[in-house]
Amino acid sequence: MLIAFNKPFNVLCQFTDRSQPPRATLAGFGLPGNVYAAGRLDYDSEGLLLLTDDGGLAHRLTDPRHKQDKTYWVQVEGVPSPERLQALRDGVLLNDGPTLPARVQLLETPPALWPRDPPVRFRKTVPDAWLAITLREGRNRQVRRMTAAVGLPTLRLVRAAMGAHALDGLQPGQWRVLQG
């Protein structure tokens, strides 16, 4: 079984949480009990999370050797210069080594998204922009670290697609079975 789930902001990608007070988890969304997340999406990130009951499929979806594209819509603080966009495309040197080249596009209009709760902070004097960033690797908080490294801190991060699978209209907390 493969499930596409639109993970809301501030939800853990697991079914239990031992922290006090406990944080919201996948257990609150009526998902089948025999599935687990194929990969991770940070607590403070939103969007497509694939869940499966098939370990081999989970490995194929998440192992960098299988080169599954992951596309993110990223709201950044500041106006991206051509040089900053090119730096992201070329790969950024992070504290754990250089990233692979990424596909990066400045979006002329923000993606059609649901309101976030709580909303992203808004500052009249600081412009923001939206990028579409596609990676083939998945390090811890990689997109946030990449944008910060080029002087464009991430304000909001939404995974739009993984490989051939996309959000396709799922609202936060909604899910659908992709294959049985």
C-alpha cells in the first residue's frame, strides 16, 4: 500500500511522541495502522509525505541511489539575485559537505496554498519570494540550510512532489491511497 498524505505544519512524521507535552503526530489523521513514513518531513515543514507498508518500496522512494526527485515550494526572506539562485543550482557547501546541484526556479506568483496556522510572520520592510527547489538527496533540514547559506532564510517550506507523486489538491491532514 502507498499513501499520499499532506502533512500539516507542526506535526511529527511518526505515530507516537514521548516529549512533554506531546506534539501532534500522524496518529491523529485516521491513517491505516500498518503504514509508516517513507522518509521524513521536518516538524515545521508541510506537504507531501508518502507512507507505505512495504519496506522495499520505502527504500526505493528514499534511497539517494534511486534518484527520486523531491520538489519543494520555499518561501524565502529577501529577493533572490541571479547569483544566489545560481549558487543554489550549483550546489552549496554546508557543514556536512557540498550539496548536489539542484533545480531552482524563482516563482513569479506564490503557489496556491492553504493558510498556515500559525501564519508566517509578515514584515512590511522585508520582501519575500517563492522558489521551487528540486533535490535528489535528502539531508537533515537541507533546503533550509541551503537557502540560509546563500542569505535567503526559509520562512515556509512545502514539499509538493516526490518522484511521480504530488500533492494534487490534498489539503492539510488529508490523504489518499495511491496503490493497494
